[in-house]
Amino acid sequence: MSISIRSDYRDNEELRASFNELAGKVFGLDFEGWYRNGFWKENYDPYSVVIDGKVVSNVSVNKCDMNYKGQIIRLLQLGTVMTDPDHRGKGYSRMIMEKIMDEYEDKVDGIYLFANDSVKEFYPRFGFREGREYQCGKEVSVSAERSVIPVPMKTKEDWDRMVTILNGRSQNSAMYMVGNSGLYMFYLSQFMQENVYRLPEKDTYVIAEEEDETLILHAVIGETDIDTVITAFGAGVNKVTLCFTPKDADGFDLRELHEEDTTLFVKGKFFDEKDADEYMFQAITHA
């Protein structure tokens, strides 16, 4: 039996296919379309235990540099943590985590991940602690006519145009990811194709969901203030939930975020220094 930990193999057809097979088995995900459309960049690097050419366990490294209040912070997000049911209990996740910590811990400002309840006892073994996020929301009353325009996200041309926008513009957010448009496009080219809008008079792009009378904002790409964005969605919006922290949170209710079966784990100097800060990682950048 040949066993090794492999990384940097996105262009290896056999290993990528095996990785996709495991992701489908564990999460119901398939990364192949993301790869074929050119959005799987070097920012996303699976670290996998490979036995006789087959991926049986994985922890992926996501290089997620963040613009935090105008300063670029080098962060690492761990995700796609999975092990084939036939290979669980053999210490493979521990092996991968030890290798990742050895390679990256001293090279970044912090490392974070989102874990489900079944593995909450696992990550503190590697120096992680539970972190806190704070979410903004408020009740609103909008009487204006709807002025946002849906942005087509059906073709490769549409997606490439959005990559240019993401790479070239700042966002109205206290913390937003930079230099990794591929992770945004994991969502926007697949599950959230119907959720991109433009405010033509402001030349601002918005990623949003609408559920009954609630507007859920994921990103405001541009410097337009949040209240103007809300108004552009027109009458019928009575509640707003932000899945990011705006630059100006005045007027919003702020509460500590508690998600079912999801815990933020953090380690590193950024999280130690900013432990008292009240912010939220963009939900659309969760790996």
C-alpha cells in the first residue's frame, strides 16, 4: 500500500477526479466545473491523503487575504475537510493538519475555519480557539420604486466580466477578500447565478438574496452607502440582514452571530490583536 500527502495537484486529472469523487460522496459537491471555467486558482490548494492513487482524506487551504479597514491582512481559511467513511478513525485528518500548520502557521497573520459540531473537540488540539462574529441587521420601510437591474451570470463571458469587477473595485465592507475572485465565483458561477444586481446610477454591483420581505445582502461592490442599496430594491423590503460588516454600521442592530452546527475557530496574531473587534467574514467567502 502506497500512502502519501499530496498537494498542488489541481491539474492532475486522476487526482482531481478522485478529489471530486470524495467531495461528491461527502458533501454532494463537484469542483470540476469550477476548474474547467478557470476559477480554481492556486489560492485553493487541497492537502490530501492519497492511498494507491485515491484521495481518501482532505483539508483544503484557501489563501484569503483580507482588506480589513484599509489594511491587507494575510489569512488562511481551511475548508473542504473530509474523509472517506471507509477510512475514518485512522488519524488522516490529524496528519494533514500537522503538515499544514508546519508549512503555513508562521507565514500568515492568522488561520480560521468553520467547523460543524461533530468535530468541535478536534481543532483546539492544534491551537485553535472559538472565535466570534457579529452580524448587522435592521427593520426598514421602503416606499421607492425598484431600481436595481439583474446582472446576467449565465455564460463564461458574464463570469469573466464579474471577475474583472471583483478584482478592480473596492467594497463597502469593513472586511472583504482581495486577490481571490475564484472563491467568489465558486458561488456566483453555480449556486448564486440569480443573485447579482447593479445600481446603474451608482455603477455599483450587489450580491443579494430576497426571502419574502427580507433582503439578505452578501456584498456591495462599490462605495455606495448601504441605505441607498436597500432603497434600490424597492417597496416590500421590511427587513435587512447583512452577511458582511459594512464600513458604517450606524443605524444597524448588531448581534453576536450563532449559526446552527457551525463554529468559527481561529488562531494567530490577527485574531489575538482584534479579539474585541466586532466584524463578520463575508458568508459568500466561506470555503
